[in-house]
Amino acid sequence: MSKIPDIKERIQKQAKDRKPADVLDLNLDNCKAECLADNDVTQILEQYFNLEELSLINIGLTSLRGFPKLPKLRKLDLSDNRLTGGLNHLASTCPSLEKLLMGGNRLKQLDALEPLKALSALRVLDMCSCPIADVDDYKLKVFEYLFQLTDLDGLDRNGQESRESDDEDSQEDGDDYSDTESENGENVGAGEDGEDDGDDAGDSEMAEEDGEESMGDESNEAAGEPSGARKGLKRKNDNDEEKNGA
């Protein structure tokens, strides 16, 4: 059985030699911490006050009590934990939160989302595989409940794929496109060079033909035969003599 990573060790490992103020994201997935307030984890995380992204997937959280104050946090992933509520702790500690992922938790009632109304910047909420998602007209009710939302479980208010998701995909595709563009650029350059090479090859062939003719003339001269040019001159002289004789 593999050892469960220690959350404090993971934080130190990811921070490396950087100062806490220089760290913008931490991934503490699969560590063990039922409550961050235990074992001084909250105090440690609060040193990373410039954090913008924090991932706490499957760490066994049952409570958000004592959640660290992270004023610049924009994205928080709490997926696959055992939370049933307590979102009021996020509203008071993460005022800049824009994206909250809570799929796979145990929230059952719409009232559990009440504290999220205070998060005016919140745009994306994921509650997939939570019991609350089985409530009748769940998405309609949540959008009415949280007017600031634009994306719920990957869909917008019209039931279409959210532009928030499209923007993320576009950014990834943009990176791929840049690589492809670079490759294509090299290919285009190779094509241009190839065209030049073709011209050079044509010139080489013509030069070879001229060379062969020249070599043929030299061979004829070496054998005592006049070259092609001299043969033409001889024929011209013969024709002139015939005309004079006539």
C-alpha cells in the first residue's frame, strides 16, 4: 500500500527554494487532511498569500473550518472530498474566487450554496456527482440562486457549452497552434528552398548538356574531325563556292 503524502512535505516540495510570496499555485491532491485547521496547515498556507490557484482533490476534507485566508485565490478545486456544507468559510477567506470545483462531494441542499452569494467574482461552479445535482430543475434553480454564475457544470444558462470552457480549450489549442505554426513555418521555408533547388537543378542539367556538347566537340577534334561549329562553317563555305561557280 502506497504511503499517503504528507501535506506539509508536499507544500515544501512544491515551493522549493522560492519564498512563499512568490508561489502562485499549489497542488496538494491526495494528501491527507480532514480539516486544514489541524496540524497548523492553515497557518502554513496563509504564508502563501499570493496564491491564485489551489488544488485539494481527494484529501479527505470533511470540513472547511479554519480555511486559510487567501485574498488573491481565483481557482479552488475541492473535488472528491466529503464536504456537506460549510461554504461560508470560503466566502470570508477567498473573496476573489472565480472558479470553484466541488464535484464528488456530499452537498444535498440548495441552501448549502447560500454563502456563495457573497462571492461576487464567482463565475464557474462545478457540482457534478454531488447529490444536489439530482434535485429537480437543479441547474435552473442554481442559476437563479447565484445570479453571478456564467458556468455550472460546464454549461451556461442556456444549456450550451460554456464560453468559459471554450476559452480554456482555445488557450490549449492556441499553444498547439503555435507549435504547429512553427513547424509549418519551417516546412514553408523548406518548400521555398526546394523550389530554388529545383531551379538550380535545372541550371545544372543545362550546364551538363552544354558540357556534353563541348566534350563531344573536343572528342571529334581529337579524332581529326571538325567540331560542330566548324562543320557549320565548312558547309557555309562550300555553299558560297557553289554559288560563285554558278
